[in-house]
Amino acid sequence: MKIAQVRAYALSLPEVIEAPHHHFSSFRAGGKIFLTVPPDEQFIHVFVAEEQRAVALLLAPECIEKLFWGDKVAGLRISLAEAKPALVKQLLMLP
């Protein structure tokens, strides 16, 4: 999946804006970040609830890993080279 596809899809969701977040791009809805993009644009970080993280990790271990913030799992790190667009879109639609 290409970062341009991710960006276009994220911005098509209701009330989503893109804004800088330190040296990352971030996508927010209602002021809350749900997606960040590191500068190299090889991965995306998606912030979903623990239940959705567990399911995603089981469905696509080849492209998804846990994203840690210190010792805490904060989201998912998704490799765009291996990610299927349908899975990424599904994760971006979750509250």
C-alpha cells in the first residue's frame, strides 16, 4: 500500500484533518490522533483499542506489530510494503 492511498483514505473520513505532530504527520478526528506517519513513510502507526489490536495482530502478523510507548502498547505499527489496503482501511474506520 502506498502512503498516498493512506492519506487520501484518512482524509476522506468525516471531520479528519492532517496536522504535524513533532516530526510526524498526524491525522485527527475530533482533536484526537488516530494515525501518525513517520518521516520515512514506510510505516504507519494506528491507534485503536486493545481488542482491535489483538485481532489485527492475529490477522496480519506479516505486516503488523505492536507499537510501544515506553512499556505500554499504544497502537499498531503497520509496514506499508506488505499491508493490504482493505485491512488498513478497516483499521482506520475503527473508533
